[in-house]
Amino acid sequence: MCGPEQASNSAPPLDDAGEGAPIPCPFCGCRHHIEDAIAIDPETHSIHQCLRCGLRFDDRRAVCSRCGSPGEFLGNVIVPGRGLYVQYRCHGCGHGFMIRIADG
């Protein structure tokens, strides 16, 4: 029999929003199950994957121009004569969009 003096220590850890805390998943908000999936250029473009919902995202916080929902990272596309672009799909409405990666 548990009494009030026997408090349980099974509470989930609080999200640490301080400096150096993992970036939260823009889709489900999870902060504890984020893994670096791909590092194209670690200083400018790191790809993360949320192991809770399975979606990939980057530090750019790309949002859909139609509905404002976060964009799921799909991959990189080289457009001949224009350079490297990052391709996204809106998690809300399914709209596809691309953002150019500036030449270093």
C-alpha cells in the first residue's frame, strides 16, 4: 500500500528548453526522441528525424506558403543552372515546395 510519503519517481522528464537542448519536432512537439539523420553541411543544414512520429525536418523551420503548416523534409534537388534546393511536403495540406540553399 502506497502512502503520500512514498512518492513515485516515475514522472516523465521535463522538456529542457535551455541552451543546447534538442530542437523539438515541429510535427508532434517531441523533444526527447530526435536523431540527426543527415548532415549535408553541419554548419548550415542538418536534417533531423523524430523517432516518435518518423518525420524528417531541418533547422530552417520551412513552412507551407498555403496553410502555414511545417514542411516535411523530402530531400535535395539540383536544378540545372539554378543550384541546390531543398524539397518539402506540407504536413497539413500536402502542397510541395522548395527552398534554395544559398551558395556558400
